Amino acid sequence: MVKYKENLEVVAISSLPKVTLLDDERRKKSFLRAVFSRFTIMLLFFLLQVAILLAPFLWLQAYRVHLQVLELVLAMAGAFYLINSSMDATSRITWLLFIMPFPFFGVPLLLYTKVDLGYRGMKRMLARRVAMSQPYLKQDSAIVEKLSQTSGETYGLVRYFNRIRSSFPIYESSQAKYYPTGEAVFEDLKAELRKAKHFIFMEFFIIAEGRMWGEILAILQEKVKEGVEVRVMYDGMLEFTTLSFDYDERLQDLGIKAKSFARLSPFVSTYYNYRDHRKIVVIDNQVAFTGGFNLADEYINAIERFGYWKDTGLRVTGEAVKTFTILFLRMWENQNDSMEYADYLLPQKPLPASSGYVLPYGDSPLDHDKVGENVYISMLDHARDYVHIMTPYLILDEELAHALCFAAERGVDVSIIMPGIPDKKSAYYLAKTYFPALMQAGVKIFYFTPGFVHAKVFVADGLRAVVGTINLDYRSLYHHFECATYLYQTDCIADIVADFEETLTYCERVTLDSLKRGKLRHRLAGHLLRAIAPMM
């Protein structure tokens, strides 16, 4: 097994200190998480369906015909709704597979998801916060005019971002630094945290106790003693996986303002389907970090879970940091704590002259703007020579699958690096069902043989790149709060290209023959899972 330093030099992973995972505690929390999961709701509806099917033969003989007519009416009503709905074709097919054979199960579940119990208040509040903060995210018209003369693709994206509900500006006076490993971003992150004078904002999908979080927490405690305001937010699912139920209170006892997003409770609601998958650190409105990494030891390879853990990060300085500050404040305020934006938008220090443009953005499941997917598709549609991609998952809707194939068919080198050792076997088997059509169109797919790729990176033609939190799966593209940074002509794009090429030397290319040699039960599992891909 290997581990890569910032320059991808190979060293023994066994030389790193290990942290023991608390498997028993995680199993207990996983059980509680399952009790309030979507699976539990689906199981209840399924049992209801079984009861209704058996009822005519047990005690409702006199109403058997009535129930059969009602079943037919529900099936037709559900199918008619789906045919006229705006959801993507794959999702409609998935719902039809539930509704047609099991209408008493499928139609109530469809109604449950569309009514979206519990999330409407969050949607209204977030919309209000977006409107309140939008005056601080004004686009410099001179930059737009300049782009209109130099880059049609980026100019088009900027116009798109100016038209959507949560508009995001592109910045010229900003810099970005790319990190090809979690270890590299960890060292710089600690150094920048120690420099904080006014505030530190941290928002992560996963925080787990261990070496990485332990070292960061020690710095945060020091900063609190110095009078720095520290706020930490993490996804509520962690209370069933890596953190205790009272962890926010424990942090508050240390002087850290802490919140969990969408905390789970015994309340049936699709509110819990929308998770905060973002990774954001903001320091004094001067420096921001984002990327694929979370605050857990596998991200810096201090423990070994799935071989070597390949991740990436990005540091942003200059005016573009303002967008990350506002993204954090919007989500924090969505947790019912009002804050003044102007108090935290401190003036940025002057930076040396730099090339290129930086455009940080967020994506929300509570609107109809598929921002993350639209940016990816735009890069694929406008690429001339190549689009290189790193992603841990590949669960595609029809639009993204078409964009990948069409780019390859136009002669663009579309290459995708995926994990050689998966973290979720179900997602791994499902991803393989997309491979044949993609490869027949000319897409090249590679396995990172040393371990698991968690990076979410697109780079095209050496000119444009995206680094962020957005995976190529339904959960990231439709159901999660996400963030990313679009880069155009920035110096660090060369580092992203070099990282992809270096990582490729540790990869094995997937072929149609190698797919056929896979175990039959795994291929069958993948095709069965394809039917419920939008729910994974």
C-alpha cells in the first residue's frame, strides 16, 4: 500500500500513526440512524401494501372488487402524474416500477416525497436569507464585459450564475491554490487557522474524533481564548455515526458556537433527505478552504479504511472569499440564528497580481436550479481537447450521461478516474452498469488501484477546472447542499492537470473484457440497483 505526499512521492502508509475506529459505537448509532431513515418509511409503506393485498383473502372478501378498482385507479393516477412531471426520465421510470405493481405502496410514497413534510419552513427561510445577502454578491460588470470578448464558455456560465435565484459573481482579483492530497491541505489549514484574528467558520459533512479533528480542535480552543469567534457546523447524520448527540453542547462548553444541520428526530419528514454535504472553512474573510476532504483521519491517511485515500482541496484568497463567507452565513442563519452579513465581510488585504478568474458557488436542493450538474455539462459541451475527471461515484441521470458520451464522440478525450477499492459496494456495482455505454462512446475509465478516490475534480483543456464537493451521483446533484469553485485561466489549473496525470500512473484502465470477467452476482446486483438509482 502506498501513500502520496503533496508531490505524490511514494512512502509507506504503515509509517503513519493509526487511530482505532470505535466499531461498536458506530454500529449502535447506525441502528438508530436506520430507525429514522427513508428505508424505514419505505418499509412501512411496503408492509401496508402487503396488508392490503392480503386483506381481501382474510377479512375483506366483500370489498375485494372495490380494493382492486381502487388499486387500478391509484396506479393510473400515479402513472399519469409521472408522465406529466418535470423530473428526469430515470427517476420517472424508477417511480413507475414502484407504482405499477404496488400502487398502495408507491403512490403514498410519491405523495410523501412531493409534499415534502417539514422542509417548507427551511425553504422559505433559506430563500429569505438568499434575498438578504444578495446585495453583497454584486457582479462587476467590467469583468463580464472582458469575458464576453475572451471566453464564450465562461461568459455564458457567468450570465447563467447572474440569472439563477442564488446568483454568484466571478472574481478577477483572487488567487487559488490546489492541494492534491488531504495531508497537504491539512498542514496549510492548520497554519491559516493559527493566523485567525477575528473569526473562524467551519462547515463540514463529516467530523470524526481522532488525530485530524483533535489537532484542529486544539487550535480552535486556543483561538477562542484569544477572543476569536469560532463557529462549527456539521451534518446532523453524524449524531448517528461519528459524534455523540450532545456534541454541539460539548463544543459550546469550550467556547465554540456549534450546530448540527437537520438533526434527526422521531418525526417523519423528507426534511432529512436534504443533507449538508459542503466543506467550507473561512478565516477572517481573508482565506477560504474547500474540496472533497472532511475532518476525519482517513482523509489524511492517519488510518487506513479503503487502501490509500486520495482527496483534494482548494485554498482561495482575495475577493472570492466573500462568497464562501456568505454561503456559510446563509446556512448558519437557516438554523434560526440571525447575523449581520456586513459584520463579517471584512476588507481583503491586497494580493499580488495574478492571472485568471475564480467563481465559488453553492447548490441547493430546495430550488429547481441544478447548478452543479449544469456547470459539469457546460464544461463537457465546450471542451475541445480533453476533460479529465476524478469522482468516487458514477450514478448518472440521462442528461449527464449524454453529455459525457457526446463529448467523447466529438473526439474530446474524456477520462474518468474512479476508486480501485470502493467504500460502498452497492454504488460500485451500480457504477459499472454505466461503463459499457460510456466506453463504447469513447469515454476512458480508470481504477485508482492503490485505494479510494474521494476527489471531485473536473479539468478541461488546461483552461477551466472545478474543485469542490459535488459527486457524479443523484444525491449530490439533486438532494444535497453542495459547493464548488469554478476556475478559469488560474495558475493552479496547471497543478490540477499535473495531479491528474500523476494519479493516472497509479491507475488501471477498465475494458469491456474486464467488465465481462466480473462476478455474475455483482453484475446482476448492479443492474437491479439501476432500477432504484435515483434513490441511492
